[in-house]
Amino acid sequence: MLVSNGVFYPILGLASCVAFIYLSFGDLEFQFHFHFMEPKMSFVERKGAQFTVDGRAFYVNGWNSYWLMDQAVEEYSRPRVRAMFQNGAKMGLTVCRTWAFNDGAYNALQVSPGRFDERVFKALDRVIVEARRHGIRLLLSLANNLEAYGGKTQYVKWAWEEGIGLSSSNDSFFYDPSIRSYFKTYLKTILTRKNHLNGIQYKDDPTIFAWELMNEPRCMSDATGDTLQDWIEEMAAYVKAIDRKHLLTVGLEGFYGPTCPPEKLSVNPGPWFRTLGSDFIRNSKILDIDFASVHIYPDHWLVQAGLDEKMKYISKWVVSHIEDGDSVLKKPVLFTEFGLSNRNENFNHSHRDVFYKNIFDIIHESATKNGAGAGAFVWQFMVEGMQENNDDFGIVPWERPSTYQLIKEQSCRLASLHYAKDLAKKSFRKICLE
């Protein structure tokens, strides 16, 4: 009947077309090639001590999910990536910080110097496209001071194994010419990567909010800070020579170093923190660095202190760095990690709400005055079933209604400033007025 009515062949043709598309792109990823599924997105820029998008002030209510690329490699774990972005969007979050590195470890992106696993690169492509589909930008970190996911230790090991390393010290990452060359090769490969799903080079993709040179860089073999300063200057200039569209930060923890005035040194959690080779104001002043980054971990810094004492200290710490952005750096300040440990004595989840609110309120107050306090990122968010990726700071936010609501309220407060002249913005209404 179908043949005689002439219907069979059009159906066969359509089925063949669908099969061809599926086989060409695989795993239903062809859907990402349709640009109508991706919301319009502009680059985030900097104007003085503020971020801007399309001429309006832009504030960050963000989070850390360092594991996204790793989870996007295997088909069984990819739904976690989508679930994280879906829920982040529901909370009105604007930027996610995640690792764009994995050096020599399991599911390594960089298997050996200059040699990359295309399978893992495609996973990072997926993360970027998935983020955009949900209207979320990415702060991509490019290396790790710590050993997790390879870090600077792996770079030093590679040079040592090839017989060209100057030293087996981890800090040789910052001064060994061979290792600097390794890292520049990696930087160029990342920045010029063409996403296999949408054909956009990373350096041209506004989904990427900014690049971060390294997670928590320290060079303890040179307490003067000169070695780390030289490395930041060289790498920042190299990144900007390839990519001038994106913002760039260092990835600092925020400790004041030897070039800072005494009143700033007294803000450190203790005298030892000035000896780590990092120097917040000096490092952040570098011309090619667009904004400053700070971390907040009172449990690691003030081990014996009670909750009230930690909260008072954290207020001082956050306000001090925002003042630096306003009066000295003339750049935005982002608190790119903050967390409260569940290993504290007498820990209660309500303590995290107090901690988060303390930081959120200071950020909001700065934002209402057009100040340098540009936003903060919780460490860390996960989805259900990810215990292997958890630490003593991780949460599944929608499992904690009070925390979920607190985070969402901060998103809405900051969004109301961004859309102050456009309260009818659809996305704003949907999240904040429902």
C-alpha cells in the first residue's frame, strides 16, 4: 500500500538522512550543531573595577565543579555534566569554575608534553557547549599547583625523565626553561583548540568567561616572590598574545607577600603565609592580569578558632581584598573558592548557611556601590552519586533547601543589579519571581 501510494520512498529518504547524520556525528551529538539551541552570548569585558557584558555591569554568583571534563569523557557519566548545568541555571548561577587540565593522570588531557588525547579534548568540548546551552559561562583553570590531576609535579617529572630538567624540585616548574616551553605548548593548544561540536576555537568562544593560569600557585623555594612574579608575567603575556578577547587571572589564594605594607601583612592568617612565594597585590597588578582572585578557607587557616571567630576574620579578609581592588588595583576581585569543612567539631549544615551569607552580603554591598567585589564561587557542587569526587566541603545544593534558597537569593540580588533597567528580562523573571 505504501509503495503504491508513493509514500514509501520519501520516508525511506528521510530515514536515510537521519541515519547519515547520526553516523556522522555519533551519540546524538549532531544536535549541538544547530545554533538555535545555543543562546546568544557576548564576551565578558572589564571596565575599571567592574565586569561588563554588553555595556552593563556583570556580577558573578558562581560555583566550582572541577570534575566536569573528567565526567564528560565516559558516556555513562556524561548526564552528570548536564544535570549540574541544569541545576546551576535553576539557581541563577552565572559562572562555573572547572579544570581544563589533566596532565598524565587517568583520563589525561595531556598524556605527555605536547601530546593530547582527542577523546578527552572532545569531553572538554562537550562541557563548553553544554554550559552555553544553559546560559552559563566557564572560568577555566589551566594548571594545578597541587598534585591532583598531574599538576606542576607532572611537568617536572616529564622534564626529569627526559634528562633535561634542571631540578627535581616542584618549583622548577616556574623557572626551568624546558618546563616553561612545555607549558606554553599546552597553552597554545588549548587556546587554539577548535571545538568539534560547533567549530569555534576556544579563544573565540564567549562561553569562556576567563582563563586562570594556575590553581593556587605557590613557589616556596623563593619567598621573595620574584620567581613566581616572573612566571606570571611571562605566561600572562603569552596568553594575551594569542587571545585578547578573554579575561585572565592568576588563580591566587590571596595571601599578602613581602612587598605589601605591614597593615596588609597583618590581615594574613599568620606570619607563615607571607613566605609562600605569592604576593597578592604585586601579582595582581601585572598589566595582562584582568582581575584578582582570592580563596577563603577559615578551617585550614584558623584551626583552633570557633565559628564566630572565623566569621569575624573572614569578613575582614573579604573586605580587605575588595578595598585592594577599589583603591590599589583598580580591578575586579573574585573570590573563586570558599568553603566550610564538615569535619569541624559540632558541625551543623546551618553553619555553612551563616558562612555563605556572610560572604554573599559583603559581595552584594560592594556591588550596590559599583565596587570591586565582583562575585564568589562556592567550593564545591556535585550531583547525586559522586561520593568519589567529594571532600569535606562538597554539597549537592538541592538536597539542602535552606542552602539552595540562600544561593538562589544571591543570584537574584545580583541579577537585579544587572537588569536594573530591564526587570522584565525573561530569564530574571523565571528564576527570581516564580
